[in-house]
Amino acid sequence: MAAVEDETTPAADPPDTPRRRRKRRAAGWLAVLLIGVLAALWLVRVPIATGVVDRTFRAKSVPARYRIADLGLGRQRLTGVVIGDPAHPDLVADWIETQTDIGLTGATVTGVRLGHVRARARLVNGRLSLGAIDRLLPAPSGGPFALPAIAVDAQDVRLRVETPGGVVGVKIAGKGRLDDGFRGSAALTALDYRVAGCEATRPDAVLALRIVNRAPQVTGPVRVAALRCAGGQAQSLRADVDARLSPALDRWRGGAKLAVTSVAAAGASVRRVGGTIGFDGTAKGTIGTVDLASGDASALGGRAASLRAVGRYAVKDGAPSFVGRIGGDGVRVPDGWRARVRGMAASADATPAGPLVRRLAGAIDAAVARGLTVDSQLAASPAGVMISQAALRGVTGARMAFDGGGGIAFTRAGVRIDGTLDTGGGGLPDARISVAQTAPGAPMTGTAEIAPYAAGGARLALSRVSFAATPGGRTAIRTVIRLDGPVGDGRVEGLTLPIDARWDGRGTLVVDRGCVPVAWSSLRISSLSLAPARLPLCATEGALLRLSNGAVSGGAGVDSLQLAGTLGGSPLTLGARTARLSLAGGLFDLTGVEARLGAADRQTRLDIASLDGRLADGGVAGRFGDAGGQIGKVPLILSNVGGDWRFAKGTLALSGALKVADAADQPRFEQLDGRAVTLTLKNGRIAAAGTLFEPTQGRKVADVTLAHDLSSGNGSADLAVPGITFDKDFQPPLLTRLTFGVIADVRGEVHGAGRIDWTPGGVTSSGDFATDGTDLAAAFGPVTGIAGKIHFTDLLALESAPGQVATVKTINPGIAVEDGRIVYQTYAGARVLVNGGKWPFAGGTLSLDPTLLDFSSPTTRRMTFQVAGMDAGQFLQQFDFKNINATGTFDGTLPMLFDASGGRIEGGHLIVRPGGGTLAYVGDLTEKDLGTWGNLAFQALRSLRYRSLDIVMNGPLAGEMVTEVRFAGISQGEGAKSNFLIRRLQKLPFVFNIRIAAPFRGLIDTAQSFYDPKRLIERNLKPLIEEQEKRAAPPATPANPSIQPPASENLP
């Protein structure tokens, strides 16, 4: 142990010389100085760094405010950082910390840590600008983009990005090296965002960010509540994105899973769109795959249970293209289209092809009713669309398929069709149509092989239809149609029509150089029978039609066209005196056109005296005059028809003026002028419109539209009456004589609409008219405030549906009643069935019993009114009985008769309800007015109570009314004075029978006098007392004595 200590014990120090002591002191002072310098530098490191940073900000002209909280060799921490305009800073951070590594080349930033950061940015011309921060960023190096090798730890970084489309909020958080290993998230949101003409509502995205080997990866959902573009919109969009970017961000690859609740654009809509889209592209272009499917869809009225699109797409230099298959299941055509198909069958019922069309329409309708499966192979690009295959299949077995050849091409140059169309199955005709066309606009050649088609006793056979062009361009089209089939309950046999046309390929088309026979061997339609006929339409000037180098020539003529036969045993003739056409001059004329059907008294006729025209401007136009006629049973006569006409693009149009009159022997309406009348004939249907005016006053009556189907004989006319105002200068008799003597002095407006329909079987009509308030004078008195609507089931006969309702403000046949409601029905022949009417009346109701009023001739019209619950007091108030109060509730019947002499009551009867009522005089009366006896009697009888009261009325409303009044059970009422005499009188059972003959209004005055106690006492009490005094010792009275007029009998 000691040895060890000896070995480790140091040698003795050399002697401490003065020189050595001076060196030690110098070294000590040098160390102290160095430490002091280092300490001073360390103490001023922050101001020095602050100065360096400030000079940097000033050099870049960047306003900034910050505080260096910590400054070390490897870590720098700034707090309270504000960069940019202090009022609107571009960046605000609570703290920013950088990590650096000092090497031989200087300091290098190896990491950045961020606290809560708020920044502003703007997207300008595709470049993101951070405001003042842009001046602190290094200039572009010109090399490929590469993420820096910096470790980032961002806790909460939020950006407000202003873009041309709107403001976008961005929140970023993450941690890791930007060149490899970064993991984080980014959330983007906006209220509304506009881009490329579209507006997105509440778009947002929550994306996971990952960087592996300098290549960013983005995954997550992108959502948009609604997207609206010009003409379209989508609701609730979501795309789950999974994208990989190259390290230089110049290539992208990945896919997206789409889900869209609905898409609608240009009348089309699709729901529940979903699927995937793959993409792989660079700045030069993108390619990818599409696999999308949808739920139900609709467009132009059609619907589909589902749609699908599978294929590949490409976008190169901004131009998109697609190659793949597009189809759908449960595809249904618009209901209107199906209706037209069914309507086609219905309209063809009266033709020989009716059963054929019904079978064809039924096959088509059955195929589309349960939905079709559609499939197509196509290629689309900016140059056009090429459909190489297309097929439709129905569950009924119906099929249509196009295939072969060059397909169907839609290009800017036009459409080219080259291929074969096959149809059949499910009731469709078996046909094979081959078409060849070398280029858009070039001649097509081909053939159509159509098997004979038969149904319901009808048969259609076509010879082979051929259309062919020779190498020189000559084309011939030729076929012959032969049709057998029923027509109504008749039949046509051997209806033939040949077609022969030639095109020379050098600008000349010739159609039929001779006469074209239209013939039938047998024709019977219901009760119409025509003898076999062959009508020659003969060419003039070498051909029926010749087109040569733009010049039109040729012509045709028919002289004395006549068809004869019978219809239901009645004669039928059709004819025209002459018909000539010159295509070269474009002129033609027809004269003496006549059509007659049936006997003279029920004949349908149409006459046109003259008609001329000219072929010009792609159509035919001219004038016609002195035309007129009547359509079957339609009770309208047209005359003085004349104007202009034009035929172009398959449509005949006429315009002019005419007169319309009622065909009835007793016209229901006066003749009207038709102005601005137009008529069109297209596809066998007539449509006409015009405005009718009353000729003497020139007032507008109605706008009229008319439609007529020539094939079926069905038609209709709609009348719109915007408002006919009746005033002192314009009264209903100017329009119809049916109102003459029925109503007068009409004030108000009537508006509505009507419709007339006709078929070969007859005519029907209907209409709805209304008034909001009309006053008039009627036979039973003035009427005000008539309002209501009426629905006519036969407008021409003015016959309405049951249960029509009209409200009436007042009716005053002598006693005014207000706020009534009348239920009625009009019948043909100017008759009105009143189902009932009801008015509030003196606290009760006044109702009208059902009655039929006939206005067709001067006759007596009966109306019976029922009174229920009439309050005597309210009744008297209507006639201003100021000094009388009354009680009592009355029921009864008021039969009224109206004829040419006016109105009258026959057998009117009112009776008080059980319990009776009271009569009381409430006015002032003194002894001076009546004397002592009169005043005594008045005070005793100023208030009376009665038990029963009957009133019977007979007589004219405007003349002397006879009223019989009987009331009994009289006793004193409340407020009357009593004495010995009055109490004795009350024991007598009074029965009053009173007969009054006076004008109706005078009757009311008489009633006032009767109910006024003063007048009653003055007239009756004194004689009664005198009679009582004469009977000082009256004989014994019976058990139930009565006082009544001697002339009357005992009443029960």
C-alpha cells in the first residue's frame, strides 16, 4: 500500500521562481479576458442577431415585428412574429423555432417547428403569393422541383387563401422530414367556390399527407354540398382520392372513388352516380379508365333504371376522347312518346292499316313498357362520334341491332351511315335494311327486305325497296305498295301505289314521266261504298316532276275529278272542276272545288270558288276567296271566308277573315266576325285560331282555337273569353237572343272558357264561365252582386252539370234578402232547374224549394220560398218600425208565380212557433194624444202577448196584396197597466181575424198601424167598451166563449 502511494506521488515541484510566477499571472489574466470577451459576446448575441434579422427584413422591404426568445448554436426561437402590414399582416405566429447545423460551408437549416400560425395568401394567375413573405423566399433555381431535406413539426398552421373563385381556408398539421417520412393532414374548406363557370357550395376536403422518398401521397375525401354550372347542377358530391405524385410533382397517378347523390342538366337527371376513375398523366396529357354506374335517370321525359359507362379515356393537349361501351337497363321512353304510339294506333283505326299499326304500336309499347336494355360500342373525340355497334332488346323478345360496315358517324361534315339494321321478334316486322354511304353527304345505296306483315285481317306487302347509285351517280328508287285491310267496319282490297324515281347523278331528278295510277279494286268503309276507281295523275311537260341543275319543271293536271258513291244510303260526291299545276312557272289554280255528303237538310259541305298560288321561296303561297261550308253536325256556318294561304315544309297555313253563324233555326247566338283567323294543316291535322268580335260594337267576344283530325274525323274547338263587360251600350241580346225578356240592364263582366268536340257520331261541348259580381233586372225584381262559376256539360245548348252554385248579394221582389246561395242546373231549351237557394232572413232563413223555370216561351214560372225561424223583431226592423218591439219566431211558405204580368204570391202562409210572442209599443204617448179613455186603454194594451198568429197572403207583388191575419190567446205583456176592467177583459178569449187588401208595400204600412198600440186603441178599444156597457147584465156565457166577426164561423 505504501509502495503504491510512493509510485503515484508526484515529484517535488521545481522551485517557484519569479519568472514562473509572472507567466502564471499573465495566463490567468488572458483566460479572464477571453472568458470576459466570450461572456460579453454571449450577452449581446440577441441584439446582434436582432440587428442582422432587422437588416435582412429592411433589405427586402418587409415590415416585421418579432422577439428572439432563445438563440443558441443549434436552435433559434422567435416569438410574437408578425410579418407584413401590421393592420393586415400576412403572417402571425406565436412562436417559430428553427434548428440549424453549422458546418464548414456555414449554417444549414435542418428543421422548423411552428406553433400557432395564421397566414394570408392569394392565388394570382396560377401562382400562390404569400404577400410580403414572397420577398423573403429564395429565387427559383431553374432546376426540377424537389422537396427540401428539412424536418418540419407544424402544430397548427392556418391559411386564408384568396382565389379568383373565392376564399379557401386551409389547416395543416404534421411532422417529419419533407423529403421522406412526413406524416400529416390538410383540411380545406370554403363557403362557396367558383371555377370555370361553376359554383361549388360548401366544398371541403380532409386529406392525409404522406411523403415517401420525396414523392407525396394524398388520400382522403373531397366533398361538395352542391355544384351548379350553366344549365346543370349536382348534389352531394364525394370523391375518395388516392393519388401519388412524382418527386418533381410533374406526374400523377391514382384513382378516385366517386359518389354523387344526383346530377341534373338540360332537362336530364341522374341519381346515385358511383364508381371509379383511374388516372395517370403528366402536364402533356392524362389517360385513365372509367367504370361508372348510376341509379335511375331521366332525360327528355324518358327514364332508365340504371346507366353504365365502361372504357378508357384520354385528355391530350386539352382535347378529351373516349372509347368504350355505354348502355342502360330498364330504359323507358317518355310517356308522351308512348301515348303518341298508342294515339298512332287509335288514329289509324279507321284506315286499312289500322290492325297493322295496332300490332306494331302494341309491340313497341309492350317492349318499352317494361324497360329496354340498351348497349352500344362507341368512340368519341373532338372530331366526332362513331357508333360501331348498337342494340336494343326488350323482355318481349323485340330486338333492333345495328352492326357492320363503317357504323354511324357524327362529324362536322355531317352524318354517315354504313351498316345493316335488323329488326324482329316481339311482334315487330322482320326486316333487314342495308345502307351504304361512302362519306357524309354522299349518295346512299341499299335495299330493304321487309317480310309481309299481317294482323287482324290486314296485310301489307312491299316489293323489294331498292335505292342504288351507279358509278356515275345515277340512283333509282323503286317499290310498289299493296294493301288489304279493314276500314272501320268495311274493307279495302288491292290498294296499290307504284313509285318510280330516277336521279341521273348530274343534277336531274325525274319522277314518273307518265301517269301514276292510284287504284283500288274494292272500297267499303262502314256504310260508305265506292265503286272501283283508278285515278290518273298525268305528267305534263315530260314528267310529273323534273329537277335539273336547280331548275324546277314538269307539271300535272286532272280535269273533272269526280268520285261517286253512297254513305248510309245517302249520296256522296267529291269533285273539282279543274286542277292545273305548272312547276316551271310555279303557278297553279283550282276552280269549283266541291264536297257534298248526305241529304240536303243534313249535308256536310265545303265549297271553294277559286284558289290560286305560286311555287316560290321553297313553298307554295297564294290567295283564296268566296269559300264557305259547314262540317257535318257542327252547328256552325262559315261564310265569306277569304285570305292568304301558304304551303311549305309539309305545312299548309291560311290567314284571313270570315263570318260565323249559328246553324240552328232559332239561332242561339248572333253572327260574329272572325278576325286574324289562322289555319294550319300538317300531318293530316288541322289547327285554327282567331278572335271573334261582335260586329255592331266591335267588342271582342272570344279567342278561338280549333283542331281537327282528317283521318279520324275527330276535332275540337276551344273558346277563351277573357272578359265580356256589359254596360248601358252593350247588353246580352247583342250576343244571344235567349236573354231577351229574361234579364235586362246587365252590369258586370263574364269570363271563362268553352270547348266543342265532334266526332263522326256527333257533337259535344262544355265550358266553364264565371262572374265576380253582376247586377241585373229580372222578372221577380232587381238582383245585385251575382257571383259564381258555372260548368256547362253542353255549351251549345247551355246545359250545365248539376249542383252549380251562385251567390247573390241582394234580391228584392218586394222584401229585400241578402247574401243568398242558389244551387241550380241549366237545361237545353232555356230551362233552369233550381235545386235550392238559401238566404239569411230576419234571424232565420229563407230557402227556395227545387223548381224548374222554363224561359223558352212566355209561361208561368213557379218559385216556392220556405221561411224558417224568422224573428218578428228583426223582420220589423227591416221596415224601420221604430216604436214597435216584437217577439216570436215564424215559419211558413211563400209560393210565388212569375209571368209576363209580373210576380205574385199565391197561398203564402206564415205561422208563429209554439209559445207565441209579444207586441209592444215603446214610443211616447200622453193623455193629450188619446184622451182619458184612450190613454187608459193604451196603458193597459201597450204590451200584448199572443199565443198563436197565422198570416195568409195572396196577390201581386206590384199590385194589391190580400193578407188574412188570425191571432188568438191575447194577454197583457210586460209593462202594461191593469185595472178591474182590463182584468175582466183578459178573461175573454180574443180571436182576431183580419183581412187586409193593399199594395204589398202598403201592406207593410198597414201592419205597422196594426202593431202600433196607439192606432189599435184608437180604432177598436172605444167601440169595445161601449158594447160592454150595453151589456149591463150579460147572459151566461159558454165555457169557452169567443169574440169574433159575426160573418166568421167558429174556429177551433
